[in-house]
Amino acid sequence: MLDNLSRVRASAVVRMKARVRDYVITYRVLAITDNPVTDDNIKSLREYFRNRQVVQVFRRGRRVRRRVSMVYELDGRVVRVGLWSS
């Protein structure tokens, strides 16, 4: 993969980084809960988050920043009582 390395102009790097924002990012989560989780609970979450904008709050150094992201789809399954995976 790293066989074809070459020097590029800074403008090419800027264009490439700008296109990265258009990619879809997939997160995998394993959630452990104290309450039982059913398939109906996951169906409810799936419907709630479909095509919804969410605000992520994160810390960058001392500053607290906010980023608005789009959740296109949420899916999951019950692994066992109190444990689900998405």
C-alpha cells in the first residue's frame, strides 16, 4: 500500500482532507445496561435516530467544542439480557 509514495503539493492535501468530510463513518458499540433490553427497545432507538442530527460535545485541550453530525442509521441486536450490540 505504501509502495507508490511521492511528493505532492499542499493544495492537493487540502483538497483530499476536504473530501474526507463526505465519507460515512461507522461506529460499533457494545452497551451493557442494568435493565433488560428487548428487540422493541432497539426498534424504538432505530426509529428515533434515523436521519437525525446530533450534537457531539468534546474537549480539545481546555476548550469545549461542539460538532453537529448526522446519524443516518442505527441498528443493533440483543446479545443477552442487559447486553446489546450495534
